[in-house]
Amino acid sequence: MKIGTWFAIYFIIWWTLLFVSLPFGVRRDAGPAEDVPGADPGAPVRPAFARILIINTVLSTVVLAVFAWLIENYWV
């Protein structure tokens, strides 16, 4: 396959796994002591998006490597 195809497959895997890895390590607001007027009570305290994006990139790379191995060995 051409390099553009691999980038497209990686992007699709990355975007799909983003929704899987978004809830990792996210903590909700503890309670009424931390209430901020107008804020959603289910909003995360510290979302740590950089860490989630790094985890997502690593997971996507592993999934793409397994997929490429399956393609190379004619399993798919």
C-alpha cells in the first residue's frame, strides 16, 4: 500500500481510539464544596488532555503495527 493509505488508516484508527481513551483517568467534581456557579457538575476537575493524546497515539501506533503485520502476512 502507498504511504497516503497508511496515513489515512492511522488517522481513522487514531480518531476512533480517541473516544475510547478520553475517559481514562478523568475525575469528576468531588461535591458541593467545589461547586462553581454555571459549571456542569459532571465536568472533569483536571482533564489532562496531553496525557490522553499521548496514550491515544501510542495505542493507535500499536494497533496500526498489528494491522500492518496482518496485512503483510496475508491474514487479512
